[in-house]
Amino acid sequence: MSRLLLVEDEPAVRVGLRLSLVRAGHQVLEAATAAEAWALLEQADLVLLDWMLPDEPGVRLLERLRSDSRYETLPVLMLTARSGESDRVEGLTRGADDYLTKPFSTPELLARVQALLRRSGRSGRIERGGLVLDLERHQAYLQNTPLDLTRREFELLAFLARHPGRVYTREELLERVWGQEFMGTARTVDQHVAQLREKLQEDPKSPLYLETLRGVGYRFRENP
């Protein structure tokens, strides 16, 4: 079940969209302003963002969102009555992943949401080459063979796989995967990466999935 953040200031429109999304099996967070939306971003797997908001244009919120490293890969679907080509170009240029012009049909909305979730690896399943991660069941498979991963190994691998090509420092990984309250050290990350490489049968000198950037951190290769 994906968690969607619906940013729409018109109550009647918001209620209708929420009902459609919930019926499709999604959890829905709601915001009527850009300020309310910003406070909920960390909980979202995808944002449905209206262009016209009372406190700040949706495209301005989108720019702020994309300038924050925490949300640079968060999928955003713009919802707007602006149908001109220049408006669509502006929305996409400022960081939207897709653009839907009002009025739109519920099936098209749901299809676009599902496509964005699938491409971002937030649909409950991540596929990278021969590696498959089932996020709901916490199960991992390599070339259709189950991998015996601990909960933290799975969470670390899923986090990196969700952001292919992005380099994370050990400190960032500790905060994102283990949480701010965890009292471990950077060595904790190194140990888990080494364990994952062993289970993925990777040669540390020539990694297939997990790549070390000396003095920086780790990343999941975009094209493993």
C-alpha cells in the first residue's frame, strides 16, 4: 500500500480524489496549503500537487522540494486546469514527473499514479536487473533465488536500490535506514554492506550492485 500526499485546496475536489485513491488501495495524506504539504512530505511515496494553492503556487513548492536532497527523487504528479503547452513545459521543467490537466478521468489518474510509483520503486516492488525486492513481504530474490537477509540488510539494500546512482555517506545511511536515535557508528554501515555483498555474491573490487566511492560513501549502480 503506497502513501500518497494529495495537495489540493478545494475541499470538494480533494474529497473526490481521496475516495478514488483509497478505493484503489492507497493511503492518502491531505494538505490544503503548501505549508501543510511541506510538513507531510517525509511520509509520502508520491505527491499529487495542484498548481494553484492559497499560500504559494504549486510550482514554487515543487522547486523547493527538488532543491532539498531528501525529496529530489520523490515522484510528483502535477494536477492543474492549465492546459497550455507552455504551462505543461513549465511544470515539467521545474521538476514534475508527470502532468495531468483537469478535468481528467479517474482511470487515467490511477494509471499515471501507478506508473510513477512503479518507475520510482515505491509500488511495493523494486526490480533492478536480476534483483527483486518485495517491500511488503520483506523478501529479496536474486535471479529468482531467495536471499536470506536480516531486516536491516533488507532495508539498507532497498533504500539504496530505490535511489540508483545517488551517493550516500555513511552518516546519511545511518540516519535514513537506522534512524536518528540509533547510536551506532559508520562501521555499522560498512559491516552491513560487506554482508550484503557476500550474500549477493559480489566481488568488492568489481561490485555488481553496491559500489564504494572511497572517502565518500556508497551507491547502488544505476545499470547493474
